[in-house]
Amino acid sequence: MAKTLADFVREARERVQEVDADTLEEWLEAGEDLFLVDVREPQEYTAGHIPGAVNIPRGTLEGAADPHYKHRHPELCQAHDRRVVVYCQTGGRSAMAAATLQEMGFGEVWNLAGGIECWEGEDYPLERGEATKSSGSLTPIS
């Protein structure tokens, strides 16, 4: 029998650790050393993302995490020993992303349970705009 998207998400969730929005906010407030990855598409990220998150769309994650790939993301490639937290809109794409990163040798990977929808539901801060390497300037969402 062929697998559905729900099957892939369920299997990924069985293999990964999840963190709730309250705990993630505590980690961020405490200045915990973590690498926060938004695996949504660029237009979703630009519309609003968690402050400090890096946008690495799910479709490019494996290449971005592979230190031998030409289009790798240097900071992600060096995050194998850091706490990596991934999120998407509702937690499905990011569950699969977290499972993939675990398979690629990342030691501590967490999926934000419920995604950015739960983050927003708790009234935690969002930023809007694209992060730039030179300025990093973002516009807070009021």
C-alpha cells in the first residue's frame, strides 16, 4: 500500500523530539545555544518568522546540511553538536526535516510542536522580512 503524506509525518513524529512554544521561548529568553531553522518557503518566512530563525526551505535542507555540497549552509553544517530547532507552519514539514537531520548525524534536533501557528497562538514575537547577511535587519510585526 502506498504511503500518504500523513504516514510520512506520523513516522517522522515517532522518531523526533518535540518542543512546545513555551519551552522554546524559555530557551530563547535564556540565551540557550541553539540553531533555529524555519523550513517553510521564502514567502512564508518573509511574511513572519520567529526572531533569529534562518530560512532553509524543506526542499533544500539536505543540500544545506551537507558540508560536501556546493550550496551548503555553513552555519547549519557546523551545528551537528548544537541544539537545532526546526519549525514550519503546523509541524508536519518540520517533523520530516528533524528526522532527516537526525539521519544526517545531527545530535540534538527538536521539532516545534504545532509550528509557527502555535507560536503565534501564544502571542510570542514574530519578525517580518528577509534576513540579509550584511545587515540582518528585520521589521518586527506589530
